[in-house]
Amino acid sequence: MMAETGKAKIVIPEQIKQGDAIRVQTIVQHPMDTGFFRDANAELIPPWFINDVRVLYGDTEIARFEWTSGISKDPMVSFQLKAEQEAPLTFVSRDNRGNEFTGSTEIKFATT
């Protein structure tokens, strides 16, 4: 497995007030190989792709995605979230080889 595989970058606004609807963007590093392509030696590249993504806000699962090999390399997810509490926002992804990857950021409210 490549060292950066599964690394998630989560982007949220710098200033968040309680009750704000914020845009969350996440990109996950993963080759998302379909199993239909060949390498330089004409060998099939085996399928290797993220097939399950869960998004947790605090302890609550707020979204779940089931993906297939048809998703592009380094997939991105973008969605709106109502920031109701200060809590971790966590992305847990699992690939078809059984690897699990976790990325997290903290939702914190601006003090000014």
C-alpha cells in the first residue's frame, strides 16, 4: 500500500458560528483502480477502490456513501453542514481490500 493512500484532507471555514451552514470539502488519496486497466507489462491492475464512506459529526453518523470502482482517483466529497455543536467531524473510509482510513477535524466556534 502506498504511504499516502487513504489520507483525507478536510476543508472547513476558518470562522464558524454556532448555527452556521458551512461547506465541508474532503479529498481522499486513493488510486481507485477499476480492475479494467493494464500496467506497462499488459498485466491487469487488480481492482482497489473505496467502497464505503461514513461521516460522523461528534458521535452521530450524518452521512454514508457506498462507492464503486467507477469513482475517479482521489475522490472528493462536498456538502453543507449545520454547525450546531463543537465536535469532531470524522471521515471513515474502507476499501475493497478491507483497509480502513480515518481523517478528522474539529468544528470549533469563533470566539470573536
